[in-house]
Amino acid sequence: MICVEDYIDALKWADAIGGLDALIARADANTKAIADWVAKTPAVRLPGQDRSDSAPTRRCASPSSTPRWQPSTSRASRPSSRR
């Protein structure tokens, strides 16, 4: 029953901030803030950002390439443990 009370509290909060329109505006503002940060941070990218079906509530960022601080994982770049 606790989960039902949490759900009711969430619905009350959503109603108090302005309902569905306010929730959509918040989601859009958050998406814009993340997209702006990604645009000026070359080490990350948003997967699916070029797709028309990308959801505005998706909060997933990926490395755009191997960062300088992260060692390469390819076998060729690893030191050999055999002598």
C-alpha cells in the first residue's frame, strides 16, 4: 500500500505544479539543459539524437570516443604479460 500512497503523492504534486502541461514543460526544459550541455561537451553524445523517435525523457549519454583519460581496451595497445 505504500506504493499506492507514493503514487497519490506524485499525482498531487503534479497537480500542484500545474498538471500535465507543467510536467511536459519540465521534461522539455530538462531535455534542453542536457542537450545544451552535450553540445558543448565533446566527450559525450546522446544516442539517437538524430532519430525522429528519440524520447524527450530519455536520459542516456555515451562517450563520443575513448576519452584521453581512459586507457584503450584493444589487445594491440595492452602490454604483453608473456616474455
